[in-house]
Amino acid sequence: MSFVGKVLVVVQVVLSICFMGFAGAVYTAQSNWRAKSAQFEENAKNLQKNMTDLESEYGNYKTETTQKINESLTAAQTAKAANDALKAQNKSYQNQLETVRAERDTSVAQAETTGEEASFRRQESSRQRVVNKTLHDTVNDLRSKIKSLEDTIFTQSIREKNLIAKHSKVLNELKYLNKIVANLGVDPKDPAIAGMRSAPPAVEGLILNTKKDKQNGTKFVEVSLGSDDGLSKGHQLFVYRFGTKENGNRPKYLGKIELVYVDPDKAVGTVIDAAKNGVIEKGDHVNSKL
């Protein structure tokens, strides 16, 4: 074999080794990117769930804060109106007091003229002093009430400022979380995300009433659970009936319902899955988990 042939053989061996190394690197990189892609998708799902929980907590907190602010404003307005009324009443008592003082001075001046008239005026003055003392006591009570109302208004104003500050803090935190979610490529205003809801809590209740359809099947049911139990529109519950001694007291599955209207202490659901061997009736049990 010539020298050129030997060189070509060596070059082929080196190139083969290089190509094998490139193939291994490409395979490794491909496997790593797949793992990272799956991890990113899992992180995005977790972030979406966290964002839904935070939005739900924020909505509840915003509702409670708005209600407390409105109650505080109403109480402050009521206290202010009462304060104004007390001030007007106090002014009226002060005018009466000035009138009584003027009458007393007149009575004292006229009492100096004659003894009989003086005796009468002294009695009148005594009566007026009693009235004057009563008015003074009334004025002092009104001043105490005014001071108490002013303290109440001041306390309510401080509470209102604290609630407004807390509300602003929550808004800023929500903006920050929305920014984080947006940076992850998720639109916080996406209707699909807005429609997401958490699973119903672990609850158990009873069927209070049922409404049949044209085929005499159960269409709507009223349950003894509501928003106070953590339920909301769209949550799904399972319906079952306790068994008898003959079948070992095992519960019998009757179907599944989806809530369409929720009150604080009760809710109405529509039957979305009915068992073939049973009809949902009043007194049956509902549960969020089988």
C-alpha cells in the first residue's frame, strides 16, 4: 500500500471517530431537552394552579375588604349625623341656658323691690337653679357623648386608612404575580384560565328535594350544602344511598350531579350521570368523593 493510501485510511478512521462523537452528543442533547421540556410543562401547570388559588383568595379578600370599608363608611356617616344632631341639640340647650340665666337675673333684680315679691322671686330663683343644674348636667352628658362619637369617628377613619393600604398592597401583589405568569408565557386574562376552579372540599349532605323530567327521571335536586361549606357553581357531587342489612349496609351509587345554583346554606344541581338501577330521591346522601 502506498503512503497516500495509508494517509487516507488514517483520515477515514479519524473521521469515523468524530462522527460517532457527534452522534452521541446530538443524542444526549436531544434527551436533555426532552426532560427539560417536560419539567417546564409541569412547572407551568403548577404556576397556573397557584395563580388560580391566588386569584380566588384575592377575590374573597377583595370582597371582604370592600364590605368592611362600606360598613366603616356607613358607621362613620351615621356617627357624623348623630354628632351633628347632638351639636344642634347642645346649641339649643345652651340657648335655653342663656334664657334661664337672663330670667334668673331679672328675678333677682325684681326680688329687691318688695319683700313679698322678693320671697316669691327667691322661690322662683330656686326653681330656676334646679332647672339650671339639670340643664348643666344635660350639657355635660351631651359633651361626653360628642367626645365619644368623635373618638369613634377617628378610630373608624384609621381603620379605613389601614384597609385601603392593605387593599393597595394586595393589588400590587396581584400585579406582580400577573407579571410573573406573563413572563412564563401564560395570559392571566385567558378565558380558559379564568374558568378554572378548584376541586370541591370534602363535604357530605342530604338531598332535600327533587324535580322529575318528562320520563319520570330525576332532573334537578336540592342539596343541604352551600357556599358556606366551600361549594360553588360547577362543582360536582356524588349521590348514594345507604344499603340494608341484607347487602351488608353497603352504600349504593345513584349518580353524579353538577351544581348550577349555590346559596350560603343550600344549592341546586342537575343530574349529569344517573345510575341505571336506581332513582335519586329525597333523603339520599351526597358526597364530594366516592
